[in-house]
Amino acid sequence: MSLPFILFFIFAFVSVAGALFLILAREPIHSALSLILVMMSLAVLYLMLGAEFIAAVQIIVYAGAIMVLFVFVIMLLNAGTEERTDFSKIAKYAGLPLGIFLLLELGHWMAHSLIGKTPANGAGSANVMVSTRDLSMQLFQKYLFPFEATSILILIAILGALVLAKRDE
Amino acid sequence: MSVVPVSYYLVLSAILFGLGVVAFVFKRNIITIFMAIELMLNAVNLAFVAFARAWNQLDGLVFVFFVIVVAAAEAAVGLAIVITVYQNRQSLNIERVNLLKF
């Protein structure tokens, strides 16, 4: 076991544990905090994959901006303990086996999808370091139009949020 | 130095996506359901970054950037909808929002 493997397993475990706690927690604020934990450990995994810019954006935008918005709304609406409902019979008996089957299926096919790849192209082979400069060149040349389109998307989102949250006079 | 294979990241991504689906289906709080959507988007982002690394292509990272932008816009509009639902129903339970239920 070398250091990258140990780091990977630590942060993979932390992220899966955070996702599990998101499901098991009854209070929405606990779910939000565990989701922040998942995002932080995913940022570390992005760093290990050599994507520094994405890791920084993950922390600043996701764990920072978006989750602060979530926590703000949770506190604004004073969201208390979640009520449990009695599940339907189908969900009770078919849901869990089908869910486990979906997990196994996804894991199996993703694990075998790259079996034929040469190790030289494997993750972290460190022959080509992806730099933020290359990423920005790509973003502002090849993907310039989608980049500009996202600004219009954000403008529409701001207007939509304002209209929706406006209290009726 | 041995390195972590891409398939490990993809398995982790699949597990996180599956847990996101489970949370989406099982949770009863509207805000928590939104968080489950964010978890699924994160899992997809991890797969994008892993594939971008495996093929040494930057397009995957650009896609992650766009996914994060769309997630931010979606969170802003979605939480505004949550606030409106709460004003109308005085509850965050998804079972109470059944106007269109047949």
C-alpha cells in the first residue's frame, strides 16, 4: 500500500460515510453538514487526479456558496426533524433488493469498463500534468460560446429566484 | 510509485450516485431531496474528472465546470421554489405537496 492508495481509501471512506449519514440523519442540518463533508473529500480526490482548478471551484462554489444557501434556507424555514412515513409494500420488499442490485451493477460495469486500458494512461501517471492554464485556454477558445451562455443562464436563475421568492402583495 | 487506477474512482462514483438515488427516493424533506440531487451531481463530476485524467483530455474538466455552474443556478431556483412551497403549505414534507397527485 503506497501513499496514494491510502489517501484514496481514507477519503473514499469519508465520502461514502458522509453520504450514508446524509440518508440516515433525521435533521436536515445534519444532512447538509455531512454533504459538505462529502464535497470536501471529493475535492481532495480531485487534487489527487491532478485537477487543482476543479478542486478549488468545488470548495469555493459547492461547499462554500451552494451549501451556505442550503443551510441558510434550512435555518430560515426552521426545518425540524423529518417525519417518517410508512412506506408502501412495494417499496418495502422490492426497493432494497433492487437498489442493491443497481449499486452492484453500476460498480461492476464501471470497474470493468477500463480493464483494457494500458497503465501508462492510468490515473496519476504524471506524464502530463493538467494545468489550469490549459484548462482556461480550452474554456475560452473551444468552449467560449457555452461559457457565455452560462452567464445568461445565471441571469435567468437570479430573475427566477427573485420572482419565485417574492411575497405576494 | 504505484498509482490509483481510474476504475477505483469510477466505483466510488457509482457508489455515491447510488446513495444519492437512495436518498432521493427515501427522504421526505424537500430540502434533503435537493441535497440528494447535489450528491448525484457530485458523483457524476467525479466520474468526469476520472475519465478526463484517464484520457488526458481537458474536455471532461470543462464539463465539470459547467455542471457546477448549472448546479448553482438550480440550487438558487430550487430553494426559491422550496420557500414558496413552505409559504403555501406550512410544511417541508413532500407528502403534503400532492396537488398534482392522481
